[in-house]
Amino acid sequence: MLDPRNVMEGIRLSVHGSRSLDDERVKIILLEEVAKHKPSAIVTHGEPGGVCKVARDLCRELAIPLALHYLNFKYLRGAFEHRSNAVLNDSDHAVFIYDGSSKGTSNEIGMAKGMGIPSTYYEIDPSEYKDSVGFEPTTAWTGEIETEPLFTNDVDDG
């Protein structure tokens, strides 16, 4: 389990992505980003499935504070842009997990660049499988494995 003492360092990490991406690869990417940035909160969109739902579920699982922004249809067709703008303005760093074709995520990537928000970008294809997808190996295996886990199940009874 992630030690909350290693998470509460102040950065607000926004998560954006394609609705077509919701398998374990997304969770692995988000776990790596949480380990790297140690956010005090994750900020994302309240309604969509896909990447945003994986982020919401991960916050529940790891007890990471979560800030959600919802559509406000007083802006009519501009509701989606206003919501994205609110999420980005509420963050210090943005993570995008993109399927290569989603117009909404593409627009958000452009917004973040225009706003000067530091970002991390991943492009992955939608999975044809629901579970146990994994990543394709990118380097030859050496036989050496990491001995230090990113997360620990240690409990402080003190």
C-alpha cells in the first residue's frame, strides 16, 4: 500500500485522457506518475469513464485526495471546454493518456501547452482485451529485477 506520508508534498496532479482507455495499463501509468510526483491531490473530470474513471478509482483505493470538476451546461456547448479549463487551472502538472484519436484529449493537450502547464503525455492504443494486457517489452530482459518495490504494505503500529 502507498504510504500517505510519501504522497502529501503539495503538487496537484491533473489526469486527462481518452474514454476508450480503461485497462490496467492506465492504472500502471498513473501509479508511476503518483510515485514520481507525490501529489497532495489528484484533479480530474467528474463524469467520463476511461482514464478519468481509473484515476477516480485509484484515488479511492490509495486514499489520495480527489478534486472533481463537472460539466456546467450554463455554457451550453462550451461546457466541456470550461470543465477542462477548470481542471487544468486547478493543477500544477497534467498527465495525459491518449488513444491517438480522441478530440477532447487532443484539445486538452493543446490547452495545457497554451497555458504553460507542465505535462506528461502517453499515447497508447485501445486494448482489445479488458484485463491482463500489460505493456510490450521495449528492452531485452537482463534477468535482474528491482528489489525495492514502488509501494509497500508496511503498517506502522507505533
